[in-house]
Amino acid sequence: MTARNVAVIGGGAAGMLAAVFAAKAGDRVTVFEKNQKIGRKLYITGKGRCNLTNNCDAKTVIENTPTNGRFLYSALNRFSPADTIAFFEENGLPVKTERGKRVFPVSDKAADVVDTLLRAAKKAGCRIIHDRVSDIIIKDGSIKGLVAAGRSLEFDKIIVACGGKSYPLTGSTGDGYSFAKKAGHTVTPLRASLVPLETEESIDKEMNGLLLKNISVTVTDTKNNNKRIYTDQGELQFMSYGVSGAVVLSASAHLREMERGRYKLVIDLKPALSEEKLEARLLRELASRNKESLFQLMRSLLPAEMIKCFISAAGLSASKSCSELTREERRRITALLKRFTLTIKGTRPVEEAIVTSGGVSVKEIDPKTMQSRLVKGLYFAGEVIDTDSYTGGFNLQCAFSTGVLAGEN
């Protein structure tokens, strides 16, 4: 069979796997990456450590993909999390599994993941050009080529894998949606997912940047009888606009119908203690600090940066003596430690999101090949497709799986 000329637009997770597997299938592959380095977004994932995948089965990935997860059935069964782990280890990158079955490189360096992808692509014979693709060329319902750096270049097949609109500094500026629209594809509304949240309550300056570890959060829907829609335990960070951190990013993926004031974020500042045990501890602290102020008492229970805001939220005075606290006030403090509540105003802009929700409609892509149902020779992979998952390595796994399927086909 004559080798085909294949162009991959985008040198990220999906694009690099697509390139490697297309080259292994015997195609001549050229990757177009507008940044001077491939995998710019990979460098910032997992706090610079890169959460490659989740050590689970395909079914679990689908269950953790709330938007069009079933569309990924063929891709995930072709290239599962186990295949991702094997791919990186076979290409010289040892990996490890941590809490929540999250998989990271043993080195804890995202740069090593990028280097591994680049090494695998070069080994497979892929050519990488650092130019921006400005247009794709379609004639008679088929791909004919693309335009890069002002030149028209002929290609038999094109894989669009240039990401969404989140983190534009990494190169995800929405180019893929423009290519899709030119081909006649529907692009569903774009919104932020895995994104920090803005709150109605103003965050005290002293709390800005404060990181809380080992707290738990619950999101409730006030429009649906305060139904719990998400709960998790981990890290939360206060920001000038509201809250961020791992548990907040995960929670944001569940806020599908955002309305100002609809959702409440309830923070349990002491998840290891029941309310009864926490009250007993408070009584012990009060007995030993009888002559101290409430502010001094709270130093044994909270970070200093949070005490002023907490006491204010409890409707108390920081200078109040511990000996003056009434039973009702003690219970108010205990309840607030277990249910420090913020009202969600909205999400931060999509440009600050880890993942873009929305994208090329899955109804117009063949799930068994990732080929467009509208234009022959046009394929899609990764975040540009209308799928998005929760945190924990699931989004990268979906990028790898759709990239492999597109590349092989």
C-alpha cells in the first residue's frame, strides 16, 4: 500500500500519540505545532508533575467522563489506561500509581513526559514543523491539504488535535473549532470545566492565596432541594475572586447548569472529627484557655490568615474572652467549622480552565475511527471534541485514546 501524507495539527497529548501511531501504520507524518516546543500544556498538568492517566479500566474512564463518555467506548477499548502505562514505560519513562489511582512519572517531572513523546515521534519517523496552520483545504468533500506559514501544502489526511480554548498561553486558542466549522461541523457551546470558581462573598485580603489541605467540600444545588451534587476531600485555595485548588476544579465539572447563586460550596474544615467530637475538643480548649481571647483560641483550630474572616462569619468579636462564650456561640463555632459555606457566583473565564467543555459535535465524528462524517480524510482527536472528564488523569487518557484511534485510521 502506498504511504499516505498525513498532517497532524497540534503537538499536544492527542496530536503526538496520533502522529506516532499513524507513522507506525506506515504513513508519512508531519506534525504542525505553532509553539517552539511540543506539549506546552502538558508542562502545567498535575502541578508540573503530569497526571498521565488513571490506573483503571475503560469503563471507569467513561463513568468519569460526564460529557459524551459513551462516544469514547471504541477509543478507550483500543487504547486503555493500561496501554498508556505500557506505552510510556516501553519508551523509557517509568511511572507510578498514587492516591486515587492517579498515574505520574516516577521522576515527578512533566518535562520527562514531553521528552518521551518527542523521542517516540522521532523514532517513528515523524517530522515536526513549528509553524501555525492557518487553514485547511477541502475540495469535493475531501481533504486536499492545509495552509501553513503562507504556503499551501498537499496532504491526503489531516488530524485536528490542537486543543480547546483553555490556557491560550500554551497555544490552545481555538483554531481547531475554526477548522471544524469550515468543514461544516457543529461546534457546541464552549464553557470552562475544571476551573476556579468565583464566590458572592468577598475573600479577605489576608486569606488570598491561603491553601487548606485535607479539608472536604460538598456542593449543593439550592434549586433542587439542596441536593448534594458533589463531595470530595483534598486541597482548596482561597483567591481574591473566590476559590481554587484540586477539589474546586473537580467540583466545577459538575456545575452543568451554572446560575448565579444556585450552588453552595460547603467546606468542612475538620473532616476527621464528627460535630460531637469537635465540640468536645472545643470545650477542652476553652477550659485550658479560659483567660484568652477568642482570636487566641482559634489559633489552635485554624490557620492565622483565616481567623478574622471566620470569627466575623460566626457573628462574634475576636476580642471576646473565652470565658464569656455562651453555649449557643460555642455551637455556632462548631457548626461553622463543619459547614463554612460560600455561594458560587460563577466560573472563571474559559481561558483559565484546565479543560474546555464543548467542541466538535460527536454526532458528526465516527467513534470507531475519529474521522469526520462530513469530510473524507479529516479526523479529530483530543480536547477539540465535545467530551470532557473529571480530574484524576481521565482527560489526558481520552486525549491519548482518541489520538491513537485517529492515527491508526
